[in-house]
Amino acid sequence: MEFREHEVTVNLKVIVWQDEMGWFVAECPALLGCVSQGRTEEEALANIRDAIIGWLEVSHERGIQEWQETEAKVKVEG
């Protein structure tokens, strides 16, 4: 049996807010515990992109597929 790798685009909702210290916090509600931050909104979005990719890689390695369906807001490309 032959296996091939494919790149997939995943669309996930990301929520961004500014905390009391001025940092921008980004969270992906569909992926439990997937949260990041940055000094700017752009940095927080770049960091949550990396966190989402890491979350998906680890969940794939561990066989975890516990996603919550949400509407798409941010396009995350591998």
C-alpha cells in the first residue's frame, strides 16, 4: 500500500482580545486549550497560527480528533 502526503487548508475561528496588561490574546475555541498572545494583534495572529499547527500535529500523533465545529473566521494555511 502506498501513502502520499497532501497539504490541506483548515479554516478555524480565532478570537482576539486585548488583556489588562496590553497584550493581545488569541484563542481558537475549536481546539481545546489552543491559546497564544502577542504584543500586537498581528503578532498574536501569527503566534496562534503556529499554536494551531502544533495542536493539530500533536493531536494527529496521539490520535485525538476532538474538534468542536465553529464557523470559519481565519484561514490557516500549512
